[in-house]
Amino acid sequence: MSKPSILVLGGVGFIGRNLIVHLVENSLASKIRVVDKVLPQTAWLTERQTKAFAGVEFVQGNLTNAASTANAFDNAGASFDFVINLAAETKYGQTEKIYEEKVLSLSVCVAKEAAKRGVKRFIEVSTAQVYSSDKDASTETDKLNPWTTIAQYKLKAEEAIKGIAGLNYVIVRPAIVYGTGDLLGLTPRLIIGAVYKSLNEQMKLLWTEKLRLNTVHVDDVARALFYLTDHGNSGEIYNLADKGDTSQDTVSTILDQIFGIKHSYAGSIQSNLAKLNMKNITEDVNESHMDPWSKLLKADGIENTPLSPYLDQELLYNNNTTVDGSKIEKLGFSYTQPQLTKDALKNVVDEYVKLGLFPKSIL
């Protein structure tokens, strides 16, 4: 059986770079093209990722532009077999106009081009934040109530994609993705752990230990994306989440172990009072973390890093990310990282230390 040609949109980002490693190291494609607005040379790739990118074709492009998108899809007169869309604005706290352009319009633009080109399958990567944020694990058919602005526009993109005639597509909704190259998932909490070690203070968190922060390792996300190129039916939606039912306490306990710190919780009553003034609380919290983080970086001679302890206000509310990721397993897929571990999170830190982006002295 011949190997497929694969177009990865937004392939320099966190999930994308790990997908490229998976595809290249396992020789899964006859041709791989990565399209991104960011150059790989400026994206702080690890040595392993850099080696993988040497085996793919890279095209720099703005996928909100129809002409640039058409150029991205051109393949010497042929169509790519599979298109995986990871391109989107992922930073929280942006304006709705930005999300409309860089989430909704972008996804619709590339999905329409995929339909026009007759690709065998288009995979859209959405988010589990589209579900209601209650404590019950959401399945793919459960209540939708997006609780971040990104998720609102991801859901709009999902709905638009469903209406594109002739498009063979699958949508995935990952829980919180962590692993090498993560900037916005669990990494800010890792940085905050380092900050509290430097301050020799207890880490105090809003809400309670029961707040659900369900996770999935990026390696399993990468494997699932390729798996779904030829498994499952067109129009299906698949959650991606490990078996660990990760909570705020799971993560915090691991931070304690990595950094030798302790943590506690404000509790529901105190947290609900804080919620009445969340904008100022968020500013105070981030300010209290940013200054000691800057001092840690300076002490280690780190002048430039993408890493930040900043947490957007949207992420500080009592919103559970709790997801049932078992549907894809019924197709024969299995998760290789069944739960969040200390070693997995420590590896994230270690990789950033190797790149000179995380202060080694705090470990």
C-alpha cells in the first residue's frame, strides 16, 4: 500500500511540530508539506524536531488569505491525500475580531480549499472547551457551551465545516494538551511552580482540588491525528483525553514533587468572592508571578524566551475541562500515555532547559 501525501497547516506550532516528528520518524508519508506563518528556524524547535523538519517541505503562508491558501495546497497538479488543520490563533485574551479572522475564517478558507481539491480527508483540530464546564465527563454528543472566546469561534468553525459540500472531514476536540513544546497548556503552571520555589512560599490556588483539568499528551494527539486519516467515518467528532481524569490537585501535587514546594486552595467561598473582582485579581496574580520570573531568567542569563507564567482571566474561573476520550478507542486506537506523570511534566522542563529557555538553577 502506497504512503499518503500529507499537508499540515499550522505545522510549526506545538501540536504540529510533534505531529511532524511522528510522521517523519515512522516514515508514514510519501510527502509532507508544512505551512505556517512562523519559520521553523525562529520557533525554538528541539534538536529532535529540527531533524524531523529537515525531512519535510516548508511553505510560509498566511492561511486567512485565499490566494495564499491556494498556493499552500498546490502539489504539482495533484491533490494531497490528507490535510490536517492545526492553524489558528491559540493565545487567550485576544479580540473577537482576531478570533473571527484567525480561527473561524481561516478554518473555513482551508476547508473549502480542501473540498475543492478533493482531498481524501480533512481533519480539523478544535478544543474540548466547547463543552459545558460542569464536572461530568463530556462525550461527543453532550451539551455544548463554549467557555472561552477561542472555543466560541472553534465551534462556529466546526458548524461551518459541516456545511461544506463534498468535504470528507473529521473533527477532534482535545482536552488540555501537554508535552514537549507546550506554551499554553500546563507549562504556565510549571513556571508558576518555579516562581514559588524561588520565593520560598506556598502556592495558593483558586477554587478547590476537585477542579478538573483533563489532559492528553501531545504524542497521543499526534498519533490520533494520523490514525484518523483512514479510520472513522466522515463527519465524526472525536474527543482526545487520557484515562487519568486529571484535576487541579493532580497537577499541583506533581509541581510540589518537581520543585519541592507546597500548595493549598482558597476554597469555593473565598474564590467566589474573588470572582466578583476577577479582572483585578487576575492582574494582581500575574503581576506577582511575572517579576520573580523575570529575576529567575536574569539570574540564569536568559534574555529571550517564549515561556511565561501569565494566565488569562478566562482560565481562572471555576470551569472544568472534563472529557471522555474513549470513542476513538472503539476504532482500535490506544493511548500510550494513560495519565499525567511527574516524569512527563519534568521532561517538558528539561527540554526547555536544554534550549536555554528555562532557568536551570531553580531545579
